[in-house]
Amino acid sequence: MAQKGGGTRKVCLPASKVRSMSAAEKKKVVNAKKSAASKGKYKRSSKSNVKGARKKGATLRDWFEKENWINVETGEPCGAKSNKKSKRGRKSR
């Protein structure tokens, strides 16, 4: 049986792209990622791919290093700790 909930639920994109997206577009991307994560998958459906996030001619390294990446759902910087409590380290009695 496959493990459930193994994927990440965060969706990070460059801030400039997130600002230009409509609420419906943001919701579509976030829901696709949550759906994939709940199935234990790492990647969301390709149907929810975002176009125009990377400038033409930019290398992948430039794209990651020079952009301001934020979480689409929360608007916080990517990599920021979430408020959810981790279940790791707890011992069951």
C-alpha cells in the first residue's frame, strides 16, 4: 500500500508572477498541489502549469537565485517556517 501524504503542500513562485495571477489561478495551483500531496506525490498535475513565470533567455540558475520567491497561498517568503506543529520527535505512550 502506498504511503499517504508524502508530498509537500507548499507552492512557491516568483513574487512578480504571483501578483499578476488572478485569485482563481492561485486557487487552481494551490488545490492541484494539495491534491497531489494528499496522494503522496511530489509534483502537481501538469494541467495546473503556470506560464510566463520565467523571463525569456534566463537560465534556471538565474531564475532561482535572482527572483523573490513567495508562497502562493500565504504570500510569505518561501522557506519560511509554517505555524503547524511537527509530529516528528513525539513519542507515543
